[in-house]
Amino acid sequence: MRQNSITIIVPVIKDKIQKLLDQLAVIKTDLDNGNSQDFENLDVIHFARWAVIDHGKSWINDPTPRVPKLVFVVDFDGDVDAFFKGFCRDSSDILDKVYTFCEGFTVADQRDTESRVSFLKKYIVKDAAVYIGAPGRTVQQIKDESELRNHIRKYLDSRSWEDVSANTIHKKIKEDVLSNKEKFSFLGNKAKMPGINWWGIGFFGLILLAILAAGIYWIGLIFLACFFGVLLLPIVFWIVMLHFFYEKKDVNFTKKRSGLDSSYLSELEKYEDFINQNQFTQLVDMKEGKVRLITIKAMFALSRTLIRFIFVKGKLMGIPTIHFAKWVMFEDNSRVLFFSNFDGSWQQYLGDFIDNSGWGLTGIFSNTKVFPKTNFLLTGGAYDEEHFLAWSRNSELVTNVWYTAYPKLSIKNVNNNTKIRVLLMKSLSERQAAKFLKLI
């Protein structure tokens, strides 16, 4: 089943902002205490968060007067309309408690499922790019496969397997699991790991090879030359133009961690590292002008393409810790929000990004205000680790409420559990069975 992600940004009634913050604090406390029924009623929500923006700290001391807003981000399974209908029906209590402090929300005696759906849909903001670490896996499938892996682990620990071949162990595991028909009935449905779309990637190459195979060598060469000329030369020109006419005039972020607001850093850090998973919410303002807008949209288009065709196996640019992440542009493309749900510590997460995808972060965020000094769009910036980490903290927002459906599972766990399920139902050679056992 396909996963979806929605971002909703609603203006808050100014004199109700503190009451909203208090209500969100109550919800957060309930979640911390294990009371998450409102998010679990549908059993389709992977992650969800509420964050208040444009109230309190402004990361660049933005003088622009802004209306406080409530941001809601939810990653879920299935159809958008079906989700809205189910969520507004089955979780109406929590929605009413939150959005009663927002502008335009239906008065109490006129609220119903349809009015709530209509209100929320009105404030949907289109995503610029969305990454999913375990595409195609529903919440229920992730939980089922985790239970399967735990059962197998317990079964293996229940006896000695000395001098028993890996192939035999695999067969014994399969027999034991299939004997629990009711518990593991989901195994009757076939599952598979998503794969890289080599057909899409190779389509252009196949066209060229067909031309060459037909003996029309010179046409192939002309076609190739035209492709690189038409595609690459304008890109090179654009990057050079950016550097000499824009990057050299940029106001750069030069603070180090020691120069940041220590009390605000403490507030951010108190929301982290309670479980293996963490979250990150970031708000930045776009640099003015069409050149910057065209550049960041081109980077988002590249991101969407790579995410769709390449990064489908649990790693984004080699980073194996991200469950869901996305960028959103709003207020006439003048501002950018970034959201991420990831494994491990904040420092480790951004360090992985710098090591594996510093060019991608730089290519996107160098188009936003007061970023560390960048050269030729893709260098500098995030690779200036000291200033980049300070910039990341300085543009980070407090996430007032955060929900995760499977807090004990890393994205590596999720993907490995699917591999275990798939391999369990196959006939394996001794070598394949040995690899299967290493996954458990």
C-alpha cells in the first residue's frame, strides 16, 4: 500500500496562542505516558507532529509581523480522502481540543466529520519533496513483521542448534511459524522488497543502444552530444552565474554553537533522546529573487527523481537512519519547512548527512537566508561542519507534539524484518539460509 504525507498550516487566534500551547503540552504528556489512542484508532499513522511557528523566537530576528500558525504533519497509509474521513471521525476529540484555538474552525455545535475534513483540507500545503525509508510498508505490516522476527528469535533461543545446517534451521523455523496460523495469517499475503527502478533509469540508455545497434553510429554520437550539451552546459552556466553574481554577495551564517542562545538550545535538547528515534523540525526563509526560487525548485525536482527511482531501500544518499523526511515551501514560496523522523542522536544524524549528502543539503539550503558560506551551489555550506551544525540548531523549532507508531524500531529493523518475512517463505540454499539467519 502506498504511503502518503500531508502538511497542514493553520493560523492561530492571537489571543489564544498560550491556551493552544498549554493544550499541546497536555497532549505531549499523554503521549509520553503511553496514551496515544487518538493516533492509533485508524492504525495507519506512522508519524505525526504539531509545531507552533511564528511565535516567540525568530531565528534571524525577522522583523516581519507574522500571525502565529499551527503546523500539522502526518505520514500515513492509503488514500488521502479516506484518511481525512477516518481521522476526523475517530479522532475528533483531539482535533477539536487543538483546532478550537485556530482561526475559522467550526463552532462546537456545528462540528461533524465533514466540517472538520473541509477545514483541514483548506489549509493543506503541497510538499516539495518527500522521502520514505520503507516504501510500501503499512503500519500494520511493520508491526506484524516485527512480531514475526521476535517470535523467530525466541524460537531460536529455545534450543541448541549445534551441528545443524543453516538450511535445516530455516526449514524448522518455517514449520514452527506456519504452525501458528492465526498469529501469522498475514504470511498468506505475498510481500517483496522494493527495488531500484532500473527500467526507468535505463530507458534513455536503451534508446541510445538501439540506435547504435542499428548501425547508425553517428546518429548515436550526435544524440549523446546534444543530450550533454543541452542538459549540462546550461547547468554549468547557472552554477557559475550563481557563484559570481549571488553567492559572493550573500550574508553568511558565522556563529558557532557557543554563540547561540543556551536556554533555547536546552529547550530543544529536552525533547530529544528519550527513545532510539528522534525528530527534527526546521524553518528557514528564502533568499529573494527568481534565480534562487528556480534553483531550489530544481534541487527539489532532482530529489524527487532520486527518491522515486534510486533511494527505495532504506538509505537516502547512503544514510540508513531516516524513516520519513520532507521539505515544504509556503507563503508564496518565501519560506521553507523541513521535517524528519530518524534514528539515533541529532549530532549523528546531521553528521551522516554531511558525510553522505553535504552537496544535497548545500544545494537546497544555500538558497535560504543566512546559510554558511557556499561556493558554486554544491560546495562549502554543509561541509563547514562547525557553522552548519550551529546553523541547524539556530533554525530548528520546538516540536510541541510528536507521535511515532513503532518507537522501538529503527529503519534498518523495519527493512530487515521485511527481508526476514520474504526469505522465510522461500526455499533457500545453504548459503542463502546462512544469510537469512544473520538477519535475525
